[in-house]
Amino acid sequence: MPPAKTTTPATAKTSTQAASKKKGSQPWLHQQSTEIQRFGTVRQFPVALSAETRMYSCERLNQVLADTQILFALYKKHHWLMRGPTFYQLHLLLDKHAGEQLELVDAVAERVQTLGGIAVGDPRHVAELTRVPRPPDGAEEVPAMLSRLLEAHEMILTEAHDAAAKTGAMGDDGTNDMLVSEVIRTGELQAWFLAEHLVDTPLVRTEEATRTRR
């Protein structure tokens, strides 16, 4: 038998230096790759749902996701542009709603990924998919901005209700539950808070008191 190899301190040091030089600390910059999964496709995941069901759910979820990302952006834009006597309360309310919409964006995107799909994320791609109308680049009057938010909410809620019913019928209970318990319930609550700011009601006395005083 050949004699066993021995490692001297000098040899060990040389090996460590070689490994260190090979690994290095310099980032590997400017790397490129081909697409490893195309948008609109699903991978095979062991989640007890057919590829057809998961493909359908991902398509519906990506529509909700694109519109929700635009709603989030609208909330931030209008949060910045609020003005008038209700500036403070609406400035805070719209920012709170924006934060809740951002949480929905993450939840919907992760559901798409859970089903083996690709969640829409690039803002330019989002702009191609969304059905929410583009607002003016400048500022509108406050009631118009609130109305714009409400219309976007209703559009998303309509889509979410239909998607929840159909994905549930196809056996995708997880998508149905997320759409109902998160997207729909959050959207309905936010729409209520916004709509109440558009009620033209007296602040100091009732209409009856005004007529009596006359």
C-alpha cells in the first residue's frame, strides 16, 4: 500500500490561500441570463391542484395584482396632493389605505408564486395589464380624487368577486379564501371610509333646524 499522505502546515496554508483566492470577495457584476420561466406559465408544484386550475388562478390573480398596484400608487399620489379643510385627516387616511394595499400586493403576488406562476411586478408590465384608468398627471379637486379611488376599488372588487367564485368552483380554495378574506374585505372597508367623505351633510345643525330657524 502507498504511504498515507500527510499535510504539513505549509501545505495547509497554501491550500487555504488557493481556496480564498478562488472564492474571492469581489462581487460578480453585470451577470446576464435567459428567462428560466416565461410569464403566463406555471411550474409543477405538489399542491394538489391541476396545472389548468393553477394557470387559471394565476391569470385572474395577476389581473387583481396589476390593478391593486395601480390603486396603491393612486393612494400615494392622492395622499401627497390632498388639500383644503380636510387635508390632515385625508392625508393620514389615504396613507393608511396605501399601506394596507401594499400588503395586499405582497399577498396576491405570493399566492401566484405558490401556485407555480410568475407574479407581475415590473411597473411597465403592470401598466400594460391594468384596467384602472390613468389619472391626470397633475392635481384634481379633492372630491374627484376620492371618486377616482372609489371607482378603482369597485373595479377591483368586481374582478375579485368573480375570480373568487370561479377559482373556488375549480377547487382552488386557497385563492378563493385569500380573495375573499383579504382583497374583498379590505377593499370594502376602505371604500366605505372613502365614500363617507363624499356625503354632503351639515356639520353644526340639521336641515330641520335650519328650516325652523327661518
